[in-house]
Amino acid sequence: MKPKATVLDDAAIRRALTRISHEIIEKNKGVEDLVLVGVKTRGVPIAKRIKKKIQEIEGVELPGGELDITLYRDDLTPQKQQHEPELKETNISADIDGKKVILVDDVLYTGRTVRAAMDALIDHGRPSQIQLAVLVDRGHRELPIRADFVGKNVPTSQGEIITVTLAETDDTDEVMIYEKE
């Protein structure tokens, strides 16, 4: 892969997550009955950052959780699998029944990850509403899914790849666009 451009640096990521946090509060007229759930892997630290920012703004710590969607993916067919999928732990400490759940992920692309996340979430309860927050929306939907909160829209071609690196998982905060070779 050949690096093409830096889409967001650490300061831009911080600003985008601050804006998303304010938009979540505004759209929901406060934080009552909200639960933040990060989609593993990079949706989890993004959700934790949003949770921290909302606590700074509203003075309320929101319940949250981590969602593993491995078993809900529709691309894990025996023909496509090179090895067994690695299961990660799902940990949602809050009761989500009747709550507004904000699903958080790093990149929205085809919509298949979000569909899998909604299926996994429903197995844990019945929220009154599911909203989606993503750091980057790159387009190319295969399913009728859209984000409620977007850090940055980055129109891409099918020959490009977006990578998100975060300090918690990769030692640096950056969103890059690469050209497939």
C-alpha cells in the first residue's frame, strides 16, 4: 500500500470527537437513558473518548460497553476463512432494554459491520433506539445504513483504503488514506 494522504491528525481527531460528543448530547436533549457501545477493535477506544468528553461536558458518566461482532459477520464463510476467527469478549455492563444505544466504530464503509453490530446488540436486549457514531464515513454502502454522527466524510474510490490508528491500540492517533497497489 502506498500512502496517499493524512486525513486526520491527532488534533483533528480530538476536535472531531469533541464535536460528535456535543452532537450526541444535542440530538438526545441531554444524556438520560444513553448507553455508549464501542465495536471492537477501534470503536472501543473511540467510545471511551466520547464517554470521557460527555462526562466533562455534562458531569455524568454514561454506561458503556464493548461489542464483539465476530460471530455475526456475514463474510466468515469457510471458503473465505484462512483460519479460525479470533473471538474477543463482549462486555456490556448496562441494561440496554429501553435505552438509546450509541454504537461507535472507526470507519463506516459497506455497512456490513454495523449490521453485524446491530444483530449482536439485539442479542443483549431491546434498545428503544440505536444511533451510530463513526470517526470516518468513506461511502460505498452495500446496505441501507447511515451514521447519525460523523467525524469526517472522506469520499474514496474502491482502490483506496482508509486506516485509523489510535494511541490506545497503535501508539499514535492518525487517519490515513492509502492507494491499493
